[in-house]
Amino acid sequence: MAEYALFLRARFSSKTGNFEENVFQRAPENRFWDRVVVNGNTITAQNEKVNADTRTMELSCRTQNTDRIYFAVRFTPTMQPNKIRFMCGVHQGVRINKSRTASPFRTPDNDPNGEVQCDLESSAFKQIDVNGDIFFAVGPYSLVRESNGEHRECCFYKLTVVASATNNSGVTREFAYDPDMDVETGL
């Protein structure tokens, strides 16, 4: 089992509603995936950044010990988000997509017989350290293999992640991003 996080940065002063773009495509600093390691209550990114703008994150969904995902945001100036919400659906633009289920997430978490979760929201945050910068994260969310078990291929999903925060003046802003996520079910 590996654990990964999608990291997103936003300037609270921005009125575009977008998380910041990466300045350097080969060294992404604002929108990226990274492997994380959990040691007790400490979660640390491993500096194996994958640019979320140019590459799809490829995750593994096994029968046991499946990959798990966090969604993490950091606002400048530093403030805790109100909530982080994400939605998942089948990527209709991929013709070879074998997925018959809209999302690899279930409730209860990691229960293959649980209800499909396409719209998840949380305000219970964990902190993840990325080279000294603290990101607020929700998760981890386990990936669940489709119950039909007929195929051993890759399923393609679209995500939309939204985070909101309120500054000291009472102004609330929302920011969004929509990365792709592939889930390998044949392992």
C-alpha cells in the first residue's frame, strides 16, 4: 500500500477561483501529486513530485492493501480552510475506459460492498509537511476495486477538488482544480 496526496496552493487575494499554476513544469510547486509517509501523527511528503497539470496520477487498486489518497491545500497567507470537497466521476473522454462505477471511493471507507461516493467533503484536517510548508489535508481515502471484478485493466476518473477559506475580515473565497486520476485494477 502506498499513500499519495494531491497538493494545491492558492493565493487568498486571487479572485479567479483557481489554485496557482506551476511556474516550472519539471519542478511543480503549486499543483502536484506526491507520495507521503505517515509516522504516527506526522505526515511528510517525499519530494517525488508529479506535475498534476501535465501527468495523470496512476494509482493501484488491489484486493487488499490498496493505495490511499489525501487532498491537501495551502493558502497564502497561511490560514486553515473551511472545508475541502472533491467530486469524482468516470472520465468520458477516454474510449478504452473499462470503469462501470462512477468512483473508486466507498462508504464506509474501503468497503467493496459500501455505497459509491462521488461527492465527498470534510473539515477534519490533518497536516502534511512539504519541505517546511504545512498543507491542510483531508483523507486518506482508500481506492476500492469495482465489485464486478470482470476486468483487470485501468479505470479513468475525473476529479474536481474545491477548497474554501475565510480571512480575518470575514471574506470567504473558493478555489477549484480538476486533475485526472487513473486507477490500475489489474495488480
